[in-house]
Amino acid sequence: MTASQSPRQRVVDLAFLDARSKLIDLAAFLDRVDRHPGSEDYRVAALKSALVELSGNEPDRARRVLEALSDPTEEPAPRAETQGATGAWRPPETCSPS
Amino acid sequence: MRYIEPHGHMVSRTTDDYLAMVTAGCKAVCEPAFWAGFDRRSAEGFYDYFCQLTEHEPKRAAKFGLPHFSWLCLNPKESEDLALAADVLALIPDFLDRPNVLGIGEIGLNKNTANELKVLEQHIDLAVSRDQLILVHTPHLEDKLKGTKLIIDALLNHSGTRPERVIIDHVEEHTAPLVLDKGFWAGITLYPESKCTPPRAVDMLETLGADRIWLNCACDWGVSDPLAVPKTALEMKRRGHSGDFVDQVLYRNPHRFLSQSPNFRLQEET
């Protein structure tokens, strides 16, 4: 880092390789999933849907990705079916009957 | 560098972690009541846990010269059983006068259920009636956005809530503005995979300002890093932020919020 660097250049220099590595990890994860037969997992589908937020030039990409993976409903749930979270909202119509 | 760890589940950590935190500049650690990783089966289990938080753990921390403070509650993961919740809530008032207790926390929601919301409202009422600070846990991952909105509504629906005495923790990019816009404090949790990384935390500080934000590691029995807060100072310095900015975020901000409790006094100030 030098004093003559622009702030934008400094940000890229600091974090580009880390971002590159994470992008390739994500690509490799999708390849890994696709090497195995089966239907699309709702979490992987949500991940792919959220990826479109990265391709544009609009700001607040992190916020929009988080919102894309969030439960969009507003009313409290009648009961907890589980204590954990999976990382992506599962629309009710795709839930398997219990 | 000095810092305050305002949210660490130290009962789950080793003495090596205490040593590392003090060596890194930690001046105080605050421990909210938490889920044990399994459901406790009786109110007696909680009684023992509250004794651990208010008697035993402060002694363990003191061996490293570290002041230890605690928050008390029933964690939202255990709020589905309303009868158990009532029994545990009845225990809490007797602990509130203990010298290291800062308030009620970490209360909140987990799966955003009706029962969790009832127990949250009971905790808010207890905190307000006893003039206690409130530390709020927001749900994980896909449940966070909805849960944060429900929590804010529950807090604001109570006429006695004073937002400046409430910190809503585990905010991320999609929830931090909701929290700050209503006058609450916001906690950013530096936690691998499920919450926030140091670069994203510094992004939020740069875009939202640092006025009512603290950083914490929330280290517990899961994969977590008790040194995540001082490591984030390194990220700030790499980006060119001043030592004064680092001190504001890591020490003065949590100190300002926590000092609203008469029990939060550090040795150099007495």
C-alpha cells in the first residue's frame, strides 16, 4: 500500500485475492453438487437465485443477497418445527409432508 | 490497544482463551445467558447456570485480572415450553441485584414463533419494570430479517422501552439500518459462517457510522473465535482507520452503552 494509491485501488489490492478465492469456491461447490444425481435442493436453488444480485452495478449487494435468502413472511410461526436454521428460506409448497 | 468483549459465552471457553483475550488487550468481558447446546430440563438447571454466571465465572475471569459481567434470561431456543419459561422467569429477579449483572439478555427470537414472542414480551416487561438494560439476540440466517422486525415491534409496543438502553445484536447488512433507525444500539457479531466477517463488519461501520455500534465475538461452544474483535481492529488499520476510531468502536462504544448499568464499573475508574 502506498500513499499515492486511490482508496478504490487500495480496497481492491487488499481484498481481491480473497474475493477471487471465494468465487472459485462457490463455483466448485456448484460443480460438486452437480456431479451427483438428484433433484435441486432448495438451498442451492436459493443460492443460484441470489447470485443475480452480484452481476449488476447497483449498490447494497450484500443486503440484497441476505434479503433474497430470508423468510419473507411477516406473521409469527404457530410453532417451531426445528431449533436450527438452514441458511435459505424454504417455501411451504416445497416442504415434504411430515 | 484496549477493547471490551461485550458478548462472550465464557463458560464454554478454556482458560487459554482468557489468557489470549487479556494478552490482546481485553479490559472486560460480558456474558449473556445462552442455550447450552441442549435443552435444560428444569428450572433448577437454570438456577445453577445463573449461579455459574454470577458467582463462579467472575472468579475464573478474575484469575486473569479480567472483570466479568453477566446478563440473565431464558434463551429463545428454550421458549417454546411456556410452563418452563414461567418458572425460569420467576427465578431471575432474585439474581438481578448481584454485583456483576448488567441486565436481561440475550433475549429475542429463534424460529419466530408465537410462544417465543410471548416469552420475549415477558422478558421486556421484566427488564422495564426493574430498570434493566436489554441485550437482544436476533435469529439466525433466513430467520433473521423477519425476527428482527418482530423484535423491534415487540420492543416498541412496550411503553416503557427506551431504545438507547437496548442493544439488538447479530445485525447484518439487511437488519442494521432497521435497528439503528429506531434509536437502538446495534451489535455486530464476528462469527464464522453464520454471522459476520471482519471485512463486512468494517464495511458496515464505514457505511452506517460508528455512533451506536459495538463489535463482539459471541464465542461459545461452537466454532467461534474469542479473538475476533481484536482481529477486526487489524482490518480497520489495514484500511487506514485511525487508532482513535479503533478505540471508539472497540472500547468507548461498549463502555458508553454498558455504563448505563450502575454495575458496570472498571477498576481504573474507581
